[in-house]
Amino acid sequence: MSLKESIMSRLEQFVAADTTGYRKKFLGLFVKVKEFTVSQMHDLLSEEYQVTRNEVASMIGYIQSKVGILKSRKESYKTPTVYTVKDEYVYLIKNCLKSVNAI
């Protein structure tokens, strides 16, 4: 299994465990926003869902460590961490969301 196939499988598992709908929304926002902090993503998600900042931070951490589609950077220790979707995986997110919506 190639790396991209493995990541696609992990994305599909992540979305399959979505009982509330905000995981799909979360991935969709990755494609639109491209660069975000935990607070920014929380603000966007909390417009539609009741989600805590800790839940958002946990999802970002899970996606970065287990799924492997995010990279992070921090300008200094005083600034928040900025997360970005790795360019080579944007199309995987789109494909995953299309396949989930088709079901």
C-alpha cells in the first residue's frame, strides 16, 4: 500500500467515525481556509456546531499525528501554532469528502 493510499484510508476512517457531522465540515474547512490556528478553526466550527476549543485542538492533533496531512509552524513561543494542509494531500481530502457524500 502506498503512502497516499494509506492516508486516504485513514481519512476515510476518520470521516466514517463522524456521528455529528463536524468532522466532514472540519475537513472541508481545511480545503477552503488552507492556513489556520486552533482558535480560528474553533470560531468557524462553532458557528454551526456546539464544539469546544479542546475538541477542536484534539481533532487537529489527531489529524496531524495519525492521518498525517497537516504541517505546523510557530513563529515564536508567544504566537499560536499555525497549521497548514500539505499541498500534496488537498486532493485526497476532496476525494474523501466526495466519496462520503456519495454514500
